[in-house]
Amino acid sequence: MVSPPESTLALYGAQLRRSNGAALLALHEWQLVGGRGDWLAQWQKRIPRVAAIVGAAQVTAASEAAGNVPEALEDTGFPERQLAVVEPKRFAGWTEHAPLLVVLSSPVIKARMASGSEDEMLAAGGRWLERMVSTLVADAGRAASGVQIAATEDTGWVRYEPAPYCQRCAPLVGKWFRHSQGFQRHPQCPAVHRPASRREPPRGYASRPDPDQVKDLTEAQKKALADGADLFKVVNSHRHKRMEPAGIGNVNRRGTPAWIYAQAGDDRAAAVRLFRQFGYLK
Ligand SMILES: [Zn+2]
């Protein structure tokens, strides 16, 4: 595995702290729910505060991630010209589907559906909330770096996350993607974009993970590898849900990044125009 630029490592750490920090603050609010009284009514009073926590973390994550793009390109020795700059505030309240306030009420449903004692039910809701908040913040960062990459001449990206990988992510590591290709995120694996100029030789990033860097291989898969099978064939034939590009909104809903990528295709100027029109770029 080729090591990525310092600035990408730093971004990875910062985004992880950002999303975990927001998740923890949200969890503290959740822990005030319980005892007598309706959980939903109690939680609804806290939701505006939680929405503010999430929104602030999303704006910071977006700003850090977008700001990392020129820096990471500089680090590789192949800087590229920025055509426009991301507007981080656009990522406050960023969600994939439903509005943030609706999304944030879901832990109550999770808690009510959970089994066990009241405390166990509330704990299940809390775990759900933590995962959800951390994904919302990480998504805002990834969406913003995707937009900044689109708004940078001749730039695409390579997926970065540290080893060991899960077998769904392993085949994506070290692969170059065009700016218009959405990030296939895996909620428990907080990978980030490593921006890469078209001019950068692939030896700077292209790599295939070793089998011992894949953490969740089954015994049967390990045996197949020991018998000489190809790692990617082994992980791709495993029965798991294919990852779709995520965190960039519904492709059918006008104005989402997914919709913009679909409209503009490989035409970077068209993507920049649309991103600007919908407020993602200043
Ligand atoms: Zn993964």
C-alpha cells in the first residue's frame, strides 16, 4: 500500500474526530430522555439542540474536507487550478433523504422497537443515534470534498482509509475515480477522498491490498486464497450487499449532488455551473 499524502492522513483523523465528537454530544442529549413521560415528547424538546450540534459539525467537516483538496494535490506534486470554492454552510442540515429534524426523531422509534428493559431499549436508541450522527457529519465532509474535486481542473480522487479493510471496501482502495463518480460509503468505515490529479502517475496511489489487510475474511475465503485464488474474485463473489454511491442525495431529486453528477456527466464546467446554481459553490 502506497502511503497517502500527510494532509490526507490529517484529514482522515480530523473527520473521524469531528463525526465521533458530534455523535457523543448528541448521545449526551439522548441520555437525558427516560423515566416517566413520553420519550418522543422529551426527545422532541432536545432535537433543535441536537440539530444545531449536527449542523455545526457538518459545516466544519465540509470546510475541512473542501480545504484539504488543494493541499492534498500540492502534497502529491500535481497541484491543479480551482474553478470555484465550496460554500461550507450549504452542508448544514445535510441528509441523504428526509429532512434533518425528521431523521433525528428516529432514535425514539428504534428504542421503542428494541427488546429488553427500558434501559436496554433506550441504549439501543442511543447507539442508533450515535451511528446516524457520525454518518451525517462524515457524509457532509465527503460530499463537500466531492464538490471541491469537481470544481478543480483535471482532478479525480482515490479512496483512502487505513488498513485493515473490510472486504466490501478492500476492492475500492487505491482505485482512481472520476470527479463525477459518487463515493460508495460504508457507514462503519469512515473512508475519505484522496484528491488526485489526472497528471499524477498511478504509482503514487494505485495498490491492491494484501489478503492479510482484509479483516473479515471467512475461513472458506482464507482457504481459497491459500489455494491461490485471486483476492478480488474471492471478496466479490461473497454474498454481501453491493455498495451504492451514498451521502450525495437522491439522483432523481433536482439539485442534489447525485442529480448534478448525473446531469453533467463528465462535463466539469457543466457540473460547476450547476453546483454554483444550487449554492454548493461560491
Ligand atoms: Zn467497509
